[in-house]
Amino acid sequence: MKTLIGSKVKLSISIAIIITVLGISNSCTKTNDPGLNEVFIQNSAFNPSTVTVAANTEITWTNNDGMTHTVTSDSGNELNSGNIPANGSWSHTFTVAGTYPYHCTIHPAMKATVKVN
């Protein structure tokens, strides 16, 4: 009987350790990468700096910086997000094929491109 109880305790402890280790490893998984058709604004940069999509695709920019940014076309007016505050987002649907370079008007060194097929 003691052996059976001891085995159950050891099994319970082993299961608890496994669950704890799995929980820790899942919490360490990197989640700072943008998803499909998404651009993160972080560390005063657009990530990724080039996105290629099909026509009629919506892209969402999410500002993960602690400061305001914009998404503004280098020429023309295809992209004009206005100010995107920290933790804010803005989306745009590209309907015409082409290459769309853009920048942040507040931080002009921030540049990126959307390519639409």
C-alpha cells in the first residue's frame, strides 16, 4: 500500500514539474513579430521594412513604440494615417498594383515599402 501511495505522489510531482516547465517555455516564446499583412512600428522602425501583398489586401500598422508615428506616402496620397499614438493602429487596403514607399513624417529616417502585385 505504501508503495502505491508513494508512486502516486511521485507521479503527481512529476506531472506538476512537467506542467511548470512547459508553462515557462511557452511564456518565453517570442511574440514581437508581426503577423501576415501586419507591420509593427517599434524601436523607431517599420518591421518588416518591405511587405509584398496581392491587390485588395489590407495591411495593419501597429504602433508598439512609446511615441506617436505616421504612415505617409513618399509621393502621392495613397498612405496618410495621420498620427498613430502609442499602442494605436491604422489599416489600409491596397487596390492597385505598384510600389508604395512610405515614411513617418515625425521621424523622416523611418522608411519602408509596400509592394502590391
